[in-house]
Amino acid sequence: MRRYVTLIGLVFFSLPAFAQFTTHLSPETNRAFDDYVHKLEQGFAQVQSNGTCLSLDSDEAKRKKAQSGELIIQSESGSGGIAVPDGVINDWDGAMFIRGAKVGTVLDVLEDFDKHKDRFPEVIASRTVERNGETVRGYWRLRKKKVITVVLDVDQVTKHKEIHPGCWKTRAATTSISEIEDAGTPQERKLPPGEGHGFLWRLNAYWTLEQTADGVYAECRSVSLSRSIPLALRFVVKPFVESMPRESLISTLEGVRKAARQ
């Protein structure tokens, strides 16, 4: 019996394990993300109405660390993220100081999709689709690799505004995420949004930029939605799903700072 179970396990895990568990984004999961984002944005609006720019304003120790060059990274959703029906929300907050930079330069870095493929390691193709005043539509092809490799086509919209002198807000939200099967091969196929393995279904990023005499403080709140993790796949998928949001945020912050300095 033990040999039989072992044989079944070998057959199962000789294939890419995650490929055996496709899923779809349900209306309930999607709605849970929308509800979370709505409450988050309400909180942002309340802070703005008080005239506060950065969350660092309430933590002088973290502000000094950022000014010294350190990346400040923390989870707002706890270990393992926030469970919602058939999904998980990950909410990460990052902050940094870009010495010598100007807000206009940082905004250009965030909104120039044509150059994102050269600035961010996960972006393997990118382009600006449309620019209309403070609103920019862009496209990414993302490749995320950690034990397994996932390729995604992502459409998103960004919009920035100056909420009070020297303080800027940018909201970037995905409008469509499609998984790519057999990417880069003649069999490449784009799945409909919400179908596939569900490693990334939704992504919102909220940037806050404050201009100072010495440079720019930049904060990014990254909120993402992925599938819940089946028990049989936890040893393969859990490290990918749990570490991906943090690592992506760090990579993005570093890419923005490097580009803004150049």
C-alpha cells in the first residue's frame, strides 16, 4: 500500500503540480477585493482631508531610516494575507527617499510605460496605450518566477493629482489580467481574464510623493488579489503567492529610485 501511494505521488508531482489546479475568479471574490479597496480609499481620503501627506509623518524613526537610504517595507495584511471567499488579499506598504529627485521626474518614471520593460525586472514587455492629461493607460507583460514561472498580460490605468502643494497622489489599477499559457512558444495562448491558476487576479498601487529641498519621499501601498491555496499545492504555491507581493514591491521601489536618480 505504501509503495502504491508513493507511486501515485511520483506520477502526480512529476508534472508541474500547479498546472493541475486551474480555477476562476468568482463574483464573490472580486467583490471582496472591491470592498477592501473601497474602505482603503476612504481612509486615504480622510487622511488627505486632514492635510497629511505621508504615513511617515506619524513615525519620525521610519522617516529618518528612509532618509538614510533604507527601504521601509511592512505588511498591512498579516502573515499569509487576508482570506476572502476563494481568494487572498495581500496588502503591502513601502516607503523610501530619493535624494536629489524631483516629483515630476518620479511621475514620469511611474507613467512612462514604454520604458518600464527596461526599468523593472519582472516587466518583459511594456507600452503606453493612451495618454489623456493626468490619466495614462498602459500595458505590461509580466514574468514572475519563484519555483514556478507565471507569465501575465496586464492592462492598467494610472492617474495622478496634486492634493496640496508639494504632495502628489497616484492611483494605478489593473483593468485586465490574463494568464499566458506556453508563453514564447508557437502554442502560446492568452486565457480570458479571471481564468487560469489565479496567482494574480487584481492589483492596485497607491503612490504618495512629497517634494522636499533634498529630494522626494515616496510611499507605495500595493494591494493584490490571488486565489486561495489548495492544501495539495501548499508546498509549491504558498511560497510563491505569499512572497511575490513583497518581492514585487521591493523590486518596484528600487527600480523607481534608480530611474529617478538617472
